[in-house]
Amino acid sequence: MKKRHLIIALSVFGTVFTSCNDSFVNTKPLDQLSESVVWTDPSLADAFVTELYGGLGNGGFDEQMLASLTDEASFTHPGRNITTITESRSNPADPGWINGTLSWQNMYTRIRAANLALENLKKATAFPAATVNRLNGEAKFMRAYFYHQLVRYYGGVPIIDKSFSLSDTEFLSKRNTMKECIEFIVKDCDEASAHLNGLSMAAGRASRAAALALKSRILLYAASDMYDASTAKSKSTAMAAYSNPEFVAYVDGSRADRWTKARDAAKAVLDLPGLGNQLNLSAPASKEDGTNNYLNNSLARNGGEKELIFARYFINAKAENGGRIGLFNGPNGYNNWAGNAPIQNFVDDYEMMDGSKFSWSNTEHASAPYQNRDPRFYATLMYDGSAWKPRSPSAASKDPFNQIQTGQYEISSGSGKVAYFGLDTRKSSIEDWNGSYTGYYFRKFTDPNPAIVDQNTWQQIPWPFFRYTEAVLNYVEACIELGQDAEARAWLNKVRFRSGMPAITESGDALRQRYRNERRVEMAFEEQRYHDARRWMIAGSTLGRKVQIINVIGTLKPGKTVTLYRYDPTSYDYQYKVVEMDPGKENRAWLDKMYFLPIHRDEMNRNKSLVQNPGY
């Protein structure tokens, strides 16, 4: 984690050495430590627990992002198994792209390591009590986090709260119910919170606030439509036909009680001191301040670091892939890879500055779709004509104006006109193979400093696993579902004012829909949309929609002469046309089985006690 990556060759299974008369066999490996040694040394025990954080990977900053499984983005490059999921072709033999931070095998490997730590800490009587207390808190938080990953992707899973050893006679475990899994996670969060209460933790480590934030998230899920069996059955044929609904939802109890627990858990986070940024405004910030506030929060600087409750930090010295988010997603005209390209379905959901909906049917909107939008729009997206960094020396002469070029434009040539394809298109003169298909690029989380040349320089932007605003939005949602609209509006408007947007005044379902769009925009590309669309059971009309993209055409005005292109409405008439992405690139479809991922065939074969998820 931040400035503190301890590297030690400790197997998560624990390394056990047996005695033998043969001195060669008795030789101790030079790159490993025995389990008995680890748990007699506080520093080694600390290193073992630190290694649990390795299960977090790069957070959400991998080349392939969860956003591309949603109506936020489309992954540009073929052959990565993402369309297996977006086209609902997942099956137990081929589930599609599964990130290591959510894979069944990887999560259980980390859970076993957490169990080993918790078991050995009980026996660590020679350790300082404060050390044992802290390590217990961290291990319980990490175990809860890994289980929450399994639950929100696979539903109820086997709860393993001990490390199996050779003395065990049974290794096959049945799935626990959704209710049992969530109660287990909440219990670990509560105990982690108690252990870590009052402790000042290093950035990137578990804390009381992190434990409370995780509890808030999982209880919000527990109250949602997909997690309620009767509601899920009414909205999904796959759920209705499933003979074991207890594995994927609550089959009893009161949803009102679950919403109350979700509200109270979120409020516990909101009541923590010293968290949150610019949420005390009594009126909307200016457009410029709204954009800067959002940039500061996504970059974790200038007050935005107070948004972070639990994050994955990166330092240039380690050169981890999490520091290459600019390279992975930036424009090809800057020698970047355009990986997770925002799609028009997402872009259209940004409101106008006055709080009204954007509409292509509105001629004023359609003629200038990038003007007067929610200030967060400009901190999240790169679009045709938007300003960005200076281009590389080899490309600077082609674009000395440093503007994103995703369209096709006329330029003057001799006495006539010729077509010119923008530097950031798939017909660019710079790395055309890496161009976006959608007409947009990802800006959020990318350091705007011109000195950070993304293709060559690692950046140090943290990934936000949990931030304060998520807890605010969790609280708003629970209040709406409990009919406490005034309280919901008060907190929702804090978020809107910070971003320069006017107050929301609706009630009832209209408020619910405004809230959902607000969450979509505020938490963009933070691995929220995939889970939100599923738990609200709106995936068919959102994740399953055909991908829409933008075509931009710039035509020279009569009498205008341009030999070096730049975005210029005084010289050009611009036409914006929304079309569906070529189905040969991505042909999205939604089947209700996709509410949960399939348990892999290999796991099913290894453990005959497991029951497969609905629809597979």
C-alpha cells in the first residue's frame, strides 16, 4: 500500500516443514519462512497480514475495467472475453472475462490466508496486545471484503471460517444462503470496526471507517430488489424458475427492516469526523468550481483526499499497472490505447446545467451537445474539441492547439476541399489501431499535468474502493425507500451543489429516478454501475442496450479556408449523429442468468455439494 509494500515470501497456505534424518531434506529454504517462525515475530506477522492486501490487485485500474461490462463504456480491443459477458454468452465452462479480484479461486485463497492469520493471532500470546488487536481488525476486514466480492458476483457461497489442514476429514462445503453470507460479512465488519476503533491507520490500510463503509454497502445490497426473493422472482423468469432462491436472495424477513439497517449503517459513516469534501455548500458551486471539485475528488488532491475511506495507492517506484490508467484509456493521438471508451448511452445521461434532461430531439442540444452540461461531464470525458495536454513532439505540428479530434472534417487543399480524419480517430495518422470506436475517451482518474506523459510516465492516482460520497448516496437511497424524501433530498443536494448542479425537488418514484441518475454520474467508472443496474434489476434496459456511438462531421462554412484543423465553430458547421455500434464489434444482449456469474464448471466438478446459479 502507500509507501509501504512489504515483500516477503510467505505462502498464504503457510509453509510447514517436517523433520527428517536426511540433512539435505532438513535444509531450510532461503526464500521461505516456516509458519512457526512467522507467528513468533510481530514484524513477520504484520508482513503476513499486509500480504492480504495483495488480493486487491490494482483496484479498478486494470487495462480491462468493469465499466466495459456496463452502459458506461465499450472495450476497444478484441479477444479479451468481455463480449462473452456483455452478449450474455457466459456459461460454466466459459464465464467470460473474470478479473482476479473477483475470481472464485483467488478470493478463497485470500480468505484462507485471512483465516490462517486469525487462527494464529489467537495463539500469539507474546505479541503486544495492541499489535494483535490491529492485525485482527485488518484480517477481519479483508476477509469480509473478499466475501463481499464473492457474494455480489456469485450470490451465497460456502462460508469457510477456518483454514483446512491435513487432519480434516471433509473438505467439501455446501453453499450458505444469501442471508447467512451477508450476516457473516456484517459480523466481520462490526468486529473489525471494534478492533480498529481509535487507531490511526496508514493510507491504504483497513480502518474503522473502511469497515463501516463495507457494512454500509453490503446492507444496501441486501435491501435491494435483486436480493429480495419475491421481488426478484416477479422481475426475472430465471429467478422465478430457480429452485434454490435462498442462495441468491432473502426468502424471508422484512425489506423495510433491511432498508432501515442500510440507512443506519450509511449514517454511521456520515457521522465520522474529518471525511468528505465540499459537502457543506448552501447553493450550487460555479461551473468551473463544480468541475474542479470533481477533478479534485477523482485525483485525491486539494481536499479530495478526504473523500477516500479505503483506497489502493500507487507510487512510481513500483511501476505497477495501476499507474498506467492514462495509457490504458487515453487517446490514440497521444499514443495511448483507448481501452475503455465511454459510450453515447452514458454520455446522454448527463443533465444540462439547469438540471433538465439532455435530448437529441431538442435542436439546441443536438447542435451543440457538449455545451452547458453538468460540470462533472468535463471532468470525466474527452470529446470532440475538448482541450487536453500537449501532444508528443512528433505530433505537435499536427495539433498545436491540443484538442481532442474524434471527427471527420473538411480542410482546404489548393482550390478545393479534402476530408481530414481527426488524430484521435481510427483513421488517424497516429496509431490508428488504438482509436476509440465510440467518439469519446476516458478522462476521469487521469492526471492532467502536462508533465505526466501517460504513455511513458506512471501516475500516482489512487483507486477508491470506498469513498465518503458512496456512503452519502447509500443513505439517500435508503431514505427514499423508507419514504423519507426530505432527508434524501437534503443529502442528495449536497452532492449536486458541490458539482455545480441545482437542487432536486422531486418526491416518490421521480426522486428515485433522479437519484439513480445522480449515482450513475457521480460514481462513474468506480465499479458501481455493474452492481447497481443488477441489484435494481434494470439491467435489461441498461446493460443490455445496444451500444450507441457518435459520428462527428465538420463542414467548412462558405468562404472559410482552413489548412491546419482545429475545433472552430466560426469556421465549421458541426453535425453530430448518434448510431449503433457495428454488431460485428459488440452486439449486446441481456439474459436474466447474467444477474449472477456462473460458478465455474471446474469448481462444480471439484465440489458436488455446490448448486449452480439460476439460468445456467
